[in-house]
Amino acid sequence: MIKTDTNFNLLNSHITALIKKDICSNRNIEKCPICESKHYIKYGSFKGFQRYKCKECGKTFSNVTKSLWSYSKKDSSKWIKFTEYVLERKSLRFCAEKLEISLVTAFYWRHKVLQGLNYESVPANLNGDVHIAKKLIPENFKGSRNLTITVRHNIWVIAAKSDENSIIVKPISRCHWHLPSFNKRIYYLIDEKAYIVPYGDRYISLVAKAHNKKRKKEVQNDKIIWPFQIILEKWLKKYHGVASKYLEKYLSLFILYITKKEMNYMEIFKKLSLENKFIKTSDIGISNINPIGVVL
């Protein structure tokens, strides 16, 4: 007797396997994802995927290892749809209901996607006229328990944009302006011949004055950086508050929003899957603000 597939379960599982294989077949393995050694050998196959064994650490891995959805028991089709929901800024509850996953799973999945986007949010350099502005965001301890903190300091968020629409938005410090952190996170990208255009901050103006070396130039206000404070504040309201330790990840999505790039969720999902974008669930909750108050 021919067994029917009235709920298309077999078809869906087949499609899921094809999607996973299609994405991973394009992934180039250049080194061991565990120890980063380039000395490895082929080591059989598993579920249609080529496996490898590292000669240095002895670990085995495949094209799927360390991808965005490594070790996930959920269908890759759900991950693709979830990536679309993240780009559309759907709520966690909405994602959980639509994909039939728990709210906790939706939370961790969102941060895995945002972590992957964070790797892609840094431009190669900033040249030409570089517009720089800041936004002070009060510390947010959303999700934290048993808090003893009575004072909430401001997080300094800096946005820098070049003529070529290359843009970076990063938190650089907590409470006070911190020049070494600014240099490490933003300034190193600015070309020596670039002309810095500061917006409404004396510290950024001092950086611009030192960099421009008495050069003076008439530059029109940038349509993104000039109203940066207002745009970012409105954008963050959608999430009803973002915990400070996760702020940098959300800013990587904000960059896609303000540059109005075409957000093809399938292409973005492929890109996140082809490189080592995996982050352990246990690492997601780790704060990125060190004891001296400088955002790392």
C-alpha cells in the first residue's frame, strides 16, 4: 500500500534537507573551526555532508559545524523564516507563536542572528567627508534580577558615516567620554586624508580639530547623522527597551535600517551560515561592559 503524506511532513523534511545541503555545499572549509589549524583530512560523511578530522586537535567537523544554526534540532526552514522575522523586527512572542518554538528559544535565536549581523556591521574604512555624532542612552538592565544598582549611567553610542554610505554605530564607553575606546572602535577606520564633520559634541569636535589639521571645508549636514539621536531613539522604542549588554548587537540591525539596504533575508541567512557565526547559548548573556566602565 502506498503511504500518503496528507500533512506534507515527508515533503517538508525533504525540502529542509535540500535547503541545508544547498547552503552548506557552498561553504569553504579553510581551517579547523575548533583550533583553527589548517591541517585536516577528509573523514567520511554523515547525512550527506563531508566530514573532516583535524590533525592538531583530533576533533571532527563538517560543513555545518560552527554555522549559525549548529547543534540546533529545529528545521533549517524555521531558521530561515525566523531570520526574516528578525529583519522585520517582529516581537519574540510573535516569532514563538508562528514557528511553534518556546519564547526562550526565540530569545536565544534572535541573539544568535544579531551576533552574526554584528560581524558584518564594520566597514573596511571611512574616507572622504566623515560625519560623526553621538547619542547618550541610559543604562538598561532589562531581564536582570536582584539588582542593587541605584544609579544608571549613560552609554555613549557613536555613529560615523562616510560619503560612500559606509557607516558604523558602536557603543564606546559608559558614564564618561573615553578617547582610547573611541580610537579603538571608531577612529582607526577613518582615513588620514578624510575630513571629519562633528555634530553637537565638544569631544568629537576636539577629535575633528586635531584630525583636520586646520583644514576648513563647507559640508552639508548628512541626512542620517544630523538627526541620528532622534532616529535611534525612535528605532529602539520598538523593542520596549534593550538591555545595555545587548545594545551593540541591536545596533548592527539598526545599521541595515538606516542605510535602507535591501534586506533579502535568504541572502543574509546564507551569509550568516557560510562563515563561523556560531555563538554558544551560554555566551549570549555575558555582559560586554567591563568593571572600569568601558564597553568592549
